[in-house]
Amino acid sequence: MTRATQQGIVGTAGRRLVVVGVVLVLLPIGCGRGDELLTLRGHAEGLYGVAFSPDGGRLASASSDTRKGAVKIWDAANGRLLLTLQTGTEFVCFSPDGKRLATASGNPAEPSEIKIWNAATGQELLTLTGHTGKVTSVAFSPDGSRLASASIDHTVKIWDATKGQVLLTLPGKTAEFWCVTYSPDGKRLATASWDQSAGGIKIWDAATGEESLSIRAHAKPATCVAFSPDSKRVASASGDKTVKVWDASSGDELLTMPAHSVTVQSVAFSPDGKRLASGGYDGSRQAEAGLAKIWDATSGKELRALQGHQHAVNSVAFSPDGKQLATASLDKTVKLWDVSPK
């Protein structure tokens, strides 16, 4: 089960709040870098996941550390720490109604447990077991009734998110799955994987589990995949340094962006589908190591580079209104950025 902690906060007019662990340091306006709004500190290890609640009011962050709590839930407006879950995890997502949180954990050489929690109280609701290798990604269906999980055990599993029963198992044969996501219309699943010599993207029927499209998308592992809000496009990120956009029905390549200089770890569409965000690793120099970038999702033009992390950016997430971007990094911090269109 979990242990929850709660912290208070006091604001001061004319100053910006930055979270340092559970201590809030007040900095004069203008002391941030570029469009940086908040820096959230408190994790003892590097971060692999970040997610906004559907109403945009909370942020969940995930790391593999259990000493200080691997999952933390924050107030997205002021950085106040709301809840800490003492569970080892690297992956986290909110249910569509914001009432539940799904996490996945496990050593690569051991089976993983998937847990579903009450997102307000931290109460553990379900434990899902069945994968024989590390679970690399979890995603709720748009109606919240199902949960998809991807694993390096060469399978994707679909679970009843209320009862915890396995409903479908999607085989990857020799492929290790690194990411899974539902289309916003709930009809399809997309997966990112590494299969021998190619990073693959696959589209599946969410109801039957039948594979409908397979794309040899990248020269190195495909690390992340995301549907556009209208479910017509799929964006993929890869260790080959690129972000690509595909027609989700035909598999035609629409865009290729040379996104980061070492690897791309995460990609996300903005809620209006007009922009993409990517996170990755861009070199050994601390000032440039971890970058997030914003792209025009139609032309592929780079719109912004968000600099401030000291290590790789492993996860990016737009706020529901598209005005902010959350980034999670191996430098043990979450940053919140103003990315309002200019």
C-alpha cells in the first residue's frame, strides 16, 4: 500500500514560486530561463514519466526511486506537493476522469507489476500481474474502462481497468515494446518497438487486438508513439535522432524532423494537433544536455527549443489547454514551461 504526504504553501505577490524538494524558494520574476515557469525537485533518482491530469490541475511524475517515493503528484499551478506514492515505478498516467492513476515498475530481468491507485488519496485499488518482463508503458482507453500495457516480454496486454482481468494479449514475436497509446476515438492502439534491425510502429484494432498496420519506421528503436487528436496521424520518436509523422491509416510518411543530436525519448501532440513536442538527449555539455523542442506539426518547422535540464528529457506532456508543457528529466527534476503560441 502507499504512504501519502501533504505540504502547505504560502504565496507572495510579485514573485514566482519554484519547488526545491518540499521547500518553496521565492524568486523574483525574470530569474527563470526563457519560458520556464516552475522547477519541481524532490525525486532522488532520474525521472522517466510525467503526465497532466485531464483538468490540468495536477502533474504526476515518476522515477525508479523508492526512498523518497517514486510517484509524486503536484499542484500544476504553484508546484505544491500534494501526494507521494511509495512504489517503484518509471511510468505513470491518469485515467480520463482524473480519479485514478496507473503505474508500472520492475527490473528488466524480473516481471513487472502494474498498479492502479486512487489519485486523490493514494489508496491502491488494483495490482495487475501477467507480464514476464519489464513493463515500459501504460495507457488508459478514452472511456477509462481498459488499460493497455507494453512490455519487453514481446507482448502488449489489454486489461479490464476495474476488475484487473486480461482481456487481450497482442503478440510482438521478436519485438520488444517500448510504448503503447490509444487513439483518441478509442478504436485503435499504436505501439513503438524494437525488432531486430528496425524500430517499428504498429497499429492495432483496440477491440479485437488484430494488427492493421505495420511500419518499419526507424533505423534504431522506436521509443515513443502518439496519436494526433483527430486520430488521423501518428508521431514516433526514436534513438535514430528523429521524430516522424505518419498517416495512421495508410502508413505513409508525412514528416521527418532531425529532432535531437543523440536520441529522442518522447513525443506528444498538442491538444489542437497543430504542434508537436519532443524530448531527448543532446550531448554531454550540461547546458545543452537535455532539450525539449516544439514543432509545427504540419510543416515540421522547429518553433522553440526549451533549454534548462542538465540531462536527457525522457518525457513531455502538454497541458489540456495546450499553453504549458511539462518535461521530466534524468536530472531528477520536472519543469513546467509556457508554450503558448506566439
